[in-house]
Amino acid sequence: PFDMLTLEYGFTSYSDDANTKLDKIHVSNADDSKSTTLAYNMRLAAGTYLRTGLSYVEHPAFSPDVKDALNLQVGGTLFF
């Protein structure tokens, strides 16, 4: 009853100023980055949680030459 399943979506848009400046010097760039994460938070003890997740990221960097990424995430949280 204390565990939690999470579905997260993230969207980052790069500024028009940055895109315009790079266009002027003929450098290709991504306009935005999108991510989707499915994570599970497991309660280990009172105030102690373990989080594991899988995340897919489109355009993980400003450069469009960087391929999309699939990331495994593991983290711990302590509340006191």
C-alpha cells in the first residue's frame, strides 16, 4: 500500500533565440526534447524508498546528431 507506480512525460523546448543564432551560423539543432518515464517506488522501511525506472528520451541533447536514449534509473530517497 505504500509503493507507487509513476508514468511521467517531459517536454523541453529550446529558445527561439538559441535556434535563430545557430541557424545563422549554419549549425543544425533540435527544436525540443521529449521524455517518457515509467518508474516504481518501493517502500523499504519507514521513510526509505527505492526507485527504479525506465526512461526513453527523444533528442537528449541540443544537437540532432545525438541518437535517442533509453535509460535505466535507480535511486534512493530518505525522509527524516
